[in-house]
Amino acid sequence: MKLIAIPALASALALAACGSPETDTTDTADTTSVSADATAETAGTVVEVAQGNEDFSTLVTAVTAAGLGETLSGEGPFTVFAPTNAAFAKLPEGTLDTLTQEENKADLVNILTYHVVAGETNAAALVEAIGAAEGGNLELSTVSGGKLTASLDGENVVLTDAAGGTSTITATDVEADNGVIHVIDTVVMPG
């Protein structure tokens, strides 16, 4: 398994995964359609896969506003922890509108690349690495240069961000030509 830190924009978005590749155990109202639709999307880059699923429309809008579409369509591979529309809806009112303004582009890029880890890590490899990590807390280096901590809560993989916020992986192993997407229920913040 490769969990490599490349703090460069060229490796964008973020990694997350559920306890097992087929497991979709939380927030079924939020993720059932993502899980079913996303697994049907196996061809294309991570951006094309996201564009093909209406549950990622907010993410696609943010990626476009940040100018990361071309980067995330690159060779990769990437492991992306992709927040759903419902995850973005949890942000304080007006946050996304503010972040998508041109003068806040650097902040948006930092947040989005905090959701990406260089290399491709499927759910089984992630869970195995968490189990092998000291104290069951695996530190992931994101493309933004920040750190996420992955741990298990029962069979669910939980990401803890720099601010202490948590996000649960609700669907895993959505394949793309240049990486893998794990669906998360909350936007993680770099600090």
C-alpha cells in the first residue's frame, strides 16, 4: 500500500474509506444513491466520475471554481475523500458562496486538496493500515500538506481533521481511471 505525502497541487482532493469495501453503514439517506450510482461509474477520471453523479454536484462546482478540474483529471493516482452535497450543506450558511469567490480561491484550493491523498488506496488497504498503526490512528498526508487521522469506529473509518472535526466514510472504492473515491459525510477542514 502506498500512502505518500506530496504537498503539491498536482495530487488534489482527499482520502476516506469505510470499514469494508462493500459496507455502506451510515447515513443511508445520504449515501444510498451515491453508493449505487457511483459504483456504476467506473470509467473516467475522478472528476468525470464525480460529474456523472448528481450527489457530487456541489463538489464539482467547488472543484471548477478552484481551477482543480485539470489537475484532478491528471495521471494521478489519487485517493479522494469526496463530500456529498449533503456534506457541503452542513457547512455554515454562506461558507461555500464565500469560498467560491475569486478572492478566496487559495482557501478553496487548500480545503479541496485537503481531501486528496497521493496514490491509490482502496478501503481494505486503508483498514489494514489503520490496524497496523500505533494506537489505531493512521496519519495521512494530504496534497495540501495537512494531516488527516484515520481510525476505526466499529466497522466505519472515521477521519479526524486538523480542527478536531470528524467525517465518516459512507461508501468506498468508487473506481476511476486515475484513482479511487471514498465518499464522506462531512467536509473536513485543514485547520
